[in-house]
Amino acid sequence: MPDHDFDVTEVAVPWWLLRSAGHAVRFATERGGSPAAADPRLLDGVIFGQLGAAAQPKAFYAEMRSDEQFAAPLAWADVEPAAFEGLILAGGHAPGMRQYLASELLRRKVAEYWTLGRPVGAICHGVLVLARTRDPTTGRSLLDGRRTTCLPKYMERSAFLTTAWRLGRYYRTYPEYVEDEVRDALRRPSDFLRGPRVLLKRGTEVDDGPAFVVEDDNYVSARWPGDAYLFARRFAGRLAD
């Protein structure tokens, strides 16, 4: 995670579901030692109380903040990839995410973990970490030859156009759309799967109808917070294999 501005739902929902399934969940930030903070707009409502996290993920986040592992995350430099059975790269779009998305140190750790062939999950902007990370053997993106989804351009553009009059570039972490950068990292255009068009309806603990994930061997990807429950369940399934 970055020090601040990660997506509430994309971290708290996987944490809650994985912990409920009996897994131990560790967190990591750049320097470690102190808890990270979610994007506050997603807790308060992005604009006029709308577009923020749903009530249940916010409750999970409140519970997660009292978790000892969340309160004392590892530093990225201290992460020993072989000590872990799975890796999740969550997203977020507020400016604080650049610390995480642009980190060469983090990418080195991710590349090392990727070579183990263990479960990797990435959702929303988290897919950018994989797109930007180079395979130490081939020099190409880790996503080269993989099927994936990520935050679709139509979602990112719609959110930006809806809120720019008040929030400026809050919904544009980088000038390039996430989907465009991820597509550029792929071997074939057909390796990108956008999923069905949705704008507001989200998957929940009991309804996966609006949700969409892509599974490719040990890799699980999803588009946005609306996919978080299904994403976490599919990732947990990889851990159980």
C-alpha cells in the first residue's frame, strides 16, 4: 500500500474475506512501522456524499484499522517474497497512490515474487504495478502473455468528467488512462478483457452479478471496487489450490 490514498474497498474487503477464511494477512508500505490511511474522500463520499465506499467495506476498514498487522506494516525493502503464499496489489486513484505505483523498489519485490509462480491478485490501478514491472529474464512486462483486466477507460473517463468541475484531476492519477497503459504491456490485444459495462451497480458479499474478474493460471485481476468481493473469493480459491 502507499502511505495514504489507497482504495478503501479494494484493501478492506480482501482483508476481511481472507482473514475470515483463516489466512494471516500482512501489509507493507514504503517505510513500514506505521499504519497507512485510505483515501478520505472514499470514506466521506467523493462528491455530495456520493461515489464513495459502501457501508460494509467502510465497516471492514474501521475494523481493519485495529488489526495489529495493519498497525505495523512491513517496509517494502524488508519483504521476503518466498515467505508469503499470495500477493495482492490493490488500487486507488488519488494522488498519494503515485508513491506506490511509481516505486522501483516495489517493482523489484513484485518481480521476485512473480518468479515463484504463487497466487498474485491485482485490482484497478494495482494492475499498473504488474504492467510496469519487467520480467528479469525477458525484460518484458510481467503481463506479457497474460490475460487481464483493469480499470476500464470508460469508467475512469466517466468519473473524471462527472467530477472535474469540482475535484479537478482527482480521478486521473496519470495523464494516460490505466487501460491504455495496461494494453500497451500485453502481447495481444485480445489479452485485455474489459468485462460488461457497469457504472454504479457493485458486487456485494451475497451478489456477484455485477462483478467481473479475469483468471489466468495463478493470476487474478479485477476492474474496480465493485468487483472486490468476487476478486477476493477467487484469489482465496487460488490459495486453496
